[in-house]
Amino acid sequence: MVRIAGVDLPNQKRVDIALTYLYGIGRNNVVPILAKANIEAHRRIQTLTDEEASRIARIIEKEYSVEGDLRREVSDNIKRLRDIGTYRGMRHARKLPARGQRTRSNARTKRGKRVTIGALKKDDRAKVGDKVATEEKK
């Protein structure tokens, strides 16, 4: 198993797909990396020699910000936006979409499970009333 930037790449995957397991390396970045390392994209990770794996690792280390460094950089950028009080920073702080998406009907991933307000059935309303009454007695 090849280890690059602290991530174990799966042996059975093609080199071009396996490199995308690294945070900060996508399908578009893989093409120039493999071209500089002089390695074919269709080869499997398990067929790489140690020398080829180290060539890929050197190129990535030298030219790209990946994994921990990139995560830290992104979180620092978001923290800076919050500190200076930008609109984007406030949206990040409130855990809402920051790039202009609508939230009235979508954004369920960010906003969480739906919470219905004001529309209670008769039985549910009675249960809520019972809870309030028992709490008032205490």
C-alpha cells in the first residue's frame, strides 16, 4: 500500500483515481502530476515501484497544498472572514449557505431536519398542554 501525505492509497484502484483520495487533489490536478512523474494514469497503485511512488509524493509535496496544511488554510480563511465581520463570515458562523443559494425551500443539509412550527394536531396539542400544566404545578 502506497502512503502519500499521510494517506494510504488503495492498492486495487487506478493511479488517477487513487490520488483523488488526498484532500486537495482532484481529477483535474491528477493529469499534470502524472505527466510530470511520467506515469500512465491507467496503471494500478499496486504496480507502482517505490521510486515511482516517491516521485509522485515529491511532486505533490513541492507544488500542491494538501491534507492538513490545506484544511488549516481553509479554516483560517473562514475564521478571518468571521473576525472581520463579512457577510460570508456571518453565514459560516450561522451554518448557512455562504454562496447565495436560496434557503426558503432548500439547504436542508446545512439547516438540518425540518421543524414544524404552529401546525399541531389536536392530540399533540393536548399532550403539550398537559406538560405545561404539570410544570406550572412544580
